[in-house]
Amino acid sequence: MSANFCLKCGTGLEFRDMDGTMRKACPRCDFIFWGDYSVGVGALVIKDEKILLVKRAHNPGKGYWTNPGGYIEQLESIEDTIIREVEEESGIKAKVKGIVAIRDLPRNIHNLYVAFEMEYLDGVPRPDGVESDEAGFYSLEEIESMNVAPFTRWLIQVAYHGESKGLMKDNDPVVPMHDSILFKV
Ligand SMILES: [Zn+2]
């Protein structure tokens, strides 16, 4: 992935040595092209030993059952994003318990995926009719015979059999850190 023009002012980018790495930078303003990245978030909501899954209505992954999730926005915390995505895709209100897995995909657009374990609060599963066309809580036995996406299958295994309690949000860090949302073991 590359860029030829400044995303802020449109000037042609030039290579600049940044701590030993040549990066494309704008000669007129402070813009530096660091690369192309995206961050995905996903939820593992378990209720009465059953896990919340939605069926994808469109490609990529049309027809596959996955855990609900989405991509983060510039100024939205990952916690707010996953709460919103779960409610939008499945109608379920849930709250974050911790981070249970991370997937790193270094490729054209470097993707980092953060998987949350969430506690069911309220609601009956219903698809949004856009991204998902079915939604529900399913037991491990039921999941066996469903067309579950491989990555979701892996996450379900982690959620049920993970030995650590995952990363918990630190709401009262010993050193106040403005604007940082901290998670700890
Ligand atoms: Zn510029």
C-alpha cells in the first residue's frame, strides 16, 4: 500500500528518513504516510452456555455464521464500538468483560482484530436485515453442524477454554493517563 499525495494538503509526497526508515512525507505540512491500517473488533457474548452468532448477509463471508463485530472509527473507543456493533447486528445489549484474543494480519492493509468477551445484559437476538440475516444464541453442540467461519470457530474455542481471564479495563490506573484507555491482566 502506498500514497503519492498528501492527504491533508494535496502536495506531492517525498521520501524522508524517519529514524532509519524511509517514509513518504509532505514537504509542505506535517503529514507523514505511516502505512495503511485498520482495527477490527469482535464480541463473544455467552448466555446460558450459548454463544451469540449472526449469519452474514453479504460478501465477504456471505452465508457464514460469525460473532458480531466491525471496524473502529477514528474518535470512538474500541469498547464503545463493540457495544454499538453488537446491538446493531443482533439487537443484544452487552457489556465488555475483557479482551480475550488478538489477531494480527500484516498485509496490504495491516489489520489488527481485538476480540472481547462480553456479558449479556438485555434483548432478544434479531438480525439487522442488512449485514446479518439471522441471529441467535447457539450451544457448542448446535455450532458443530453450522457453517461457522473458521476464525469464529477459533474464537469460540478460546472463549470457552481460554485459561487466562484476559485483559480487563483499568478504570483507576495508579498513574492518571489522559485520553488513554488502559487494559491490564
Ligand atoms: Zn501536506
